[in-house]
Amino acid sequence: MTSATVTSKGQITIPARIRDAMHVSAGDRVEFVEVEPGRYEFIAATRSITALKGMFGPASKTVSIEDMNAAIAARGASAR
């Protein structure tokens, strides 16, 4: 098991072996996701948005840009 120490400023250094395995380098974003109370997963948030394409399968129906804009405008108007 690999461990790290928390500094007085609340910072940790991610061990090189972990950074290499997760393809994380200086300036990359990471996320901490609570999977159950008191237990978190450390996730590299380095993928591009295009990597999410197809995540939910094919669309059940297509929506035009005009329809999207109309829905946004209607929602915005109802929020006032």
C-alpha cells in the first residue's frame, strides 16, 4: 500500500508511482468522489470532454438548436 503525509497546509504529494499509473502531472485536475460515508475515490480529471461521447448510448430523439434555444429561453423566463 502506498501512503502520503498531509502537511500543516492540508497538502499531500502524490507518489510518483501513483501519478504515473493515473497519467497525472503538474497542473492536472483531480477529483475526490465520496463513494460511501468516510470513503473517497481519487480520480484523475484529465480526459477531454469528447471522451464522454456515447457514454449514455444513442440519443432517443434528436433536438434542433432552435428547440434547445427555445427550451432554454422558456426556462429562463420562468425563473424570473
